[in-house]
Amino acid sequence: MITDKKLASPVFVLALAHALVAGAAFFAPYDPAEQHRDAPFAPPARVHFVDRRGHFHLRPYGCAWIHASPDLQGPRYVEDCSRVSPWRFFVRSSPASAWHFVAPDGPAPVFLLGTDDYGRDQLSRLLVGGQVSLFAGWLATALSLALGLVAGAAAGYFGGWLDDAIMRATEVFMALPWIYLLFAARAFLPLDLGPRQTFFLIVAIVGLAGWARPARLVRGVVLTARERDFVRAARGFGARDAYILRCHVLPEAASVVVTQAVLLVPQSILAEVTLSFFGLGVGEPIPSWGNMLAALARYYVLRSYWWMFLPGLALVLIFLVYNALADRLLARFEPARAGHGTGPAGMARLGEAR
């Protein structure tokens, strides 16, 4: 049986990533929309502790970038260590501004993860863009699970024509290619919406597209749980259906709901990133990981500026951690449910029945 220590490591990594993203206003050194037109596609800054004279500094600093030999593929930079900007912690640029965890203090801006074609800081955009992509995934997953829980519970508990209708609907949703369904639904709706409206519209579309599989798995749990002796006893004592579902049947589906949540969140994040990549999600100047990756559609960016891949690397790492967490949750829940025939594998078999 898997131990809690094995669950702790992916949970800690995900908690740390989401904390950094949630606190983007504090951890981002610049405004994500602030442009430095004299530093387009500036490479990531080099962090120095030793100056040109060989003196060691406890506070790290960065040197300014200056244009070297511009060519057709974009500017080239060299370091100018005659202008240095030390990094200061827990600072704010003015008394009225917000606090920042770290910010450069010097004559030239310093970009830890480089800049994009408008000279916008990639680190700040990565953190703020994560708020859109990661939390869109969480909200869409919550919507999918809520719909799936209600539909699956109703289908499995009441059966009959309601079960048939819900299961046929799930088959339709599962048969449709989800990416084309998302494109069609988003393209059909208005495109000239504000960032907030677009964000919640994306959440609604992705959430409505992902309810079918959780519904089938929850139905499988309910089909088994409704025949348990304690459920029959509660029914014999005159308990209402709503009470039986809430107190006796649905708690049996907790392991399925948790594992489905961990599996659905990265899928929902990918859906938002895909829509934003193709210009159907949250638009500029609001960053998301999808519209940040859209710059890679240009060949010269793809070829010359490796730091523009960083949102994609962040996505890969998040997906790997979610998959590791899902595997460990499945390994944890399976033995506990195997004796009842209602483990995640059994739920899949029951849910796919009929």
C-alpha cells in the first residue's frame, strides 16, 4: 500500500507552484504588460556574485544588456557590467505601489527569464499567465465534476429511462473529438468579449465538455452502493432518497471523484492553453501560457530564442506532477476498494456497462 510520504512530494510541488502563481503580484518583478522597447527578445540575465575586480557580493546583481550586432533574425546582446542592478528583496518601487519579493535596483532593467518581442518580462508574464491557465483548469474541472456527480448519481440510483438518457448523452460527448468540440463552441460564441468574460466563458465551455467520463464512473459506484445492506436498511427505516444519496451512497464515490479531479485538471489546463494559442482564449495584453506560446508559431522565434519555450516547459512539469499524483492516488485507493469490487478499475468497468 502506498504511503502518505509518496503522496506528499507531488502535493508539495503542486502547492508551491499554485502559491507562486496565486501570489504573482508579489513574486513578479515587473508589471506583465510593461514594455521595454529597447530590449526585445533580451536573453535571461546572468546572476553575478563576483564583480570585475574579483570582489564577492552577498547581494546578487545583474548587468545591463546592450545591442551588439542586430541581424535579420533579431537583436543580439552583450553584457554591459558598467551598469549593474543589484537584486533587492521585499521592496516596492514607490510608497503607493505593491510590495515585490524581489526587484532590480539600478539604472537598467534586469530580466531573469528574458523578454518577448515587446520587451515584456517573461518571468512576470509566466507567473500572471499561470493564474489564467492553472485556475481555469481548476474551475473547469470543478464544473465537470459537479455535473458528472449529479448526472452519475441520478442515473445510477434511479435507473430506468433517466439512466438510459444520461448514458446515451455521455456516449455522445465521449465520442466527439474534444478539441474540435471546443473550437466549434468557442468560435460560435462572440469573440469581442473582455478578459474576465472570456475567462469564464472558457471555463464554462471546457467544464461542459468534460462531464461525461466522471458521470459514468460515479454511476458505477452508485449502482454498487445502492444495493449495500446499510442502504437497504436506511431505506427500510423510511429515509428519503436525497438523504440516502447524500449520507450513504455519494461518500462511496469520494475516491473516484478525487482521482478524476487529478486527471481532469491537466486536461482542462491543456484545453485553455490550446484555445489561447489559437487566439480563442484570453487575449493580449492579459497573458496566459497559451498566448505566450503563440509566439513560437514564428519560425525565427522558434529557432533563436529558447527562453520562449519556458511556458511549455512549465506545462510539461505541471502535467508530470499531476500524472504522478494520479498514479499514487490510484495505487492508494485500489487496495482499499478491491474487496468491494469498487476500486477505480472496477468503477471504470461498471461505468462503461450498458
